[in-house]
Amino acid sequence: MLFPQQELIKSIIMDKKINRRDFLKLAGVTAAGVMLPGCADELLSGSAQSTGGPANKPNFIIIFCDDLGYGDLGCFGSKKHRTPNIDRMAAEGMRFTSFYVTSGVCTPSRSSLMTGCYPRRVNMHQSGRNEWVLFPVAQKGLNPNEITIAEVLKTRGYATACVGKWHLGDQPEFLPTRQGFDYYYGIPYSNDMGSRQRKQNPPLPLLRNEKVIEAPADQNTLTKRYTEEVLKFITSNKDKPFFVYLPHTMPHNPVHSSEKFRGKSANDGYGDCVEEIDWSTGRILETLKKLGIDDRTLIVFTSDNGAAKRWGGSNLPLSGFKGSTMEGGMREPAVCRWPGKIPAGKTCDELASTLDLLPTLAQLAGTEPPTDRIIDGKDIWPLMTGKRGAKSPHEAFYYYFRDQLQAVRSGKWKLHLPFRIKRREQERAAPNAPLKLYDLEADIAETNNLADQHPDVVKRLLALAEKARDDLGDVNRKGKNQRPAGWVVTPKPLLFSSKPQDSY
Ligand SMILES: [Ca+2]
């Protein structure tokens, strides 16, 4: 139990502007006579109720695919892709079958994973030019004042690495190295945003920390190189608690894989990518075992949004694709594994989300999510451990596309809101989209509209939607509790250069 003053200091330290030295200074001045000796260190290293000393802090690995569909893994029903490593991970852990991202596209979805907040909360629901994601040389980025999972874990002494596609801002002030990651290796935005696809863009940059080390990035070897980077980081940090965030560039179009996998799957280049990601996951699992840290490492495997319409992925048995608020756009295959803690071979169908990873990991690391701001995610550890009778902590889940609230789920019910014009990206805007109510337990593919039979449910879900509009906003209506994104006035391209990184 912390005193109010201690709570205050604890929330201050969550602000990245305060480093340890500053904090100790602040703690000494502000809390003189309030804190007991040693309290400052206790606050830095976690509360007395935490799971123990540094040796007991678990490691965390989040593997986050790009555009991998609900039906693309063997353990989620794929007959086309061979994914024995991820399937084994599921057999040794838990599958989540109602696991959501907060957007059908990259940038907003990633902002939620990093902050535990809906995209509109942190103003990352669309680009500064109202596009569905950020494009190169963007003025906008995730606000450096937001507190990421990496920053929460840094307060508990974690070594942190981001290896892969970031997509939360390509200006130096928005890169992973400024958002709590000790190390970054990867591409700053999507692999179809280089000069090969769009002439006005810089060649697709590959970064180490804040420096472009290759452009255009050789995409064939990206998955392999990401894997090597992760294995190196895990091995050199095996004695510390670590957090690895591995947002793969694949199987986002254009699909690439290394020679060993190219042309080997039954589903063209897309399948090759998925099978290489499976290999990568297997290498990580094998390394954890070899290092003897398998039983103190939580791994979460999921995707940033559903498979796109024409690129070879599958969202079956769900309807809809990437960029939509149908289940296929936002419900993801998810597997969690931690031997000895998460029961083997179980499935959880309770509603959970990438929003929940920040609070869950914070709690497991012996701390808590930021208390000075609204965080939408909840601790889902009771679901992960299969606690008897554990229920989703969410009364409602909101499906936004860009700035528009399009659907709400509560329990088994999902309501698609009515629209005069419904925003859609991959297809033309839908005129006169009617209100529809689906029972997702009986009708996972959203085919049987039950709105007329359940007016009471419709009324309850409409009221929940109104709550979200008030809180987070909807189209041009501002929400009461939105926070600003980061912004730079004159963004510059990330270019390959032999000059030191501060030269641009
Ligand atoms: Ca994506």
C-alpha cells in the first residue's frame, strides 16, 4: 500500500523526462518525512507485493505479425501453411480465440499495443493527412509523452529491444529508441512504402537504433535477420529480465522470404513468409530452452490486423479483411505460452485485446500501468492462467475504422452501427449501411442479423457506443478524454548516409 505522496511520485517517475537520478533527487525533496528509508528504491524496483527480486521477474516476448489472418496458422485451422512451431507453442500454452486489435490497419493497431489505449485516445487513429496509416516523412508520431510498455518495464530494470516494423512515426523523436527501447533494428514503416513502390518516397530504410544502415532494405533476408538479432539480444540479456518486441515485416505485401523458404509452401510467397515466421518462432523457443530461461518467459504471438483481401492470407471462418470492422479485420490468432504458469493446450474464448498486454505485463513485472492518465487495457492474467470462472474484464469493445466508430461488442453481441456513409478503405465507402446485430457465439461469420429480435440488446449496445463517442470521439466529434499525438513541423526523410546520425 502506497501513501498518496508516494503514488504521486510513482506517477511522476512514469514520465520519461525524469530519470533515476532526477527521481531520487525529487523523492528526497518532495517526500522528506513521508517516505521511509529505502522507499525510493522500492518504488524504482517495484512494490513489496511483487513477485520477488530481479531473478524472478519474467521475460516477455511479443511476436507481432503484419497482416497475418485469423485462419493462417495450423492451430487456427490453416490447411495450407505448415506452422509446427507455433502449433506446438499453442499445445504447450493457450490459444485466445476472441483476441482483438483496435484497428484493421497497422499504425493505430500498434499504438494500442504500445500504450494500452484505443488509437483515438492517443490520437493515432489516422495520419496527419487523414490517411489510414502513417506514410514516410510523416509529421505525426506517437507522442513521446505517452508511456509505452517498454517504458513501464524499464522502471523495473528490464532490457528492452524492438526488432522489426515500428510504424509509429519515422522522425527521430518518435523512433523506438525514444520510446523506452534500448535497442532497435528494423524498418520504420511498411515494406510497400519505399521508392520502388512510390517514387516520391525514400528507399525503404533499415535502421539500427537511429541510423539507417541499409536502403533499400534487402527484404528477402529480413525475417532471418530479425531472428538473428532477437536471438543475440536474448542471449546477451539472459541474466536480466528482458522485453523483446518483434513486429515482423511479413507477411505484409510485398511478400519476401529467404532462399530456404522461397517457393516451398503450398500458398505461394505468402505461405513462404508464414512458414519462415514459424521457423523464426521455433528458433526463439529453442534458444529459451537452451539458455534455461524457458520457464520464466512469457511469449505472446499475434498479428496487427487481419489478412488483406487479395494477398493470399485467410481470415476464415471470419468475414471481412484488413481495413474493415468485420471480425476478419480485427480479431487475430493469438497464442500465449509460459510453461508452468499458463496451462498447456487450453483455449480461452473470452474477449481480450492487445490493449491488455501493457497492464498484464506491468503487473507481472511487479508494477502497475500509469496512474496519471486513462489506460483502456486491463490485466488479463486470470484469463491467461485459466482461472476458474475468469471473465473478460471488458464490458465493451469498440471497433473504430480511422476516425469512425463502426461497431461495438459486449459479451457475445456485436452491433454494427447504422451509417449514411460508412468509411471503408479497400472497398468504396458503403452508403446506407444499416444497423446489424450479431450473436458472435452462434454466428462467428456475422451473417444473421438479429436486430429485430433483440431490441433491448440493440438499445444497450447503442448506449455503450454513445459512451465511447463521449469519451473517445467519433468522426468530427471530439472525445472528452483524447490526448494529442506527437508532431514535428518539418519532417525529414530517413536516408542512408555514412555521416553520423545527428547530421540530419
Ligand atoms: Ca498491418
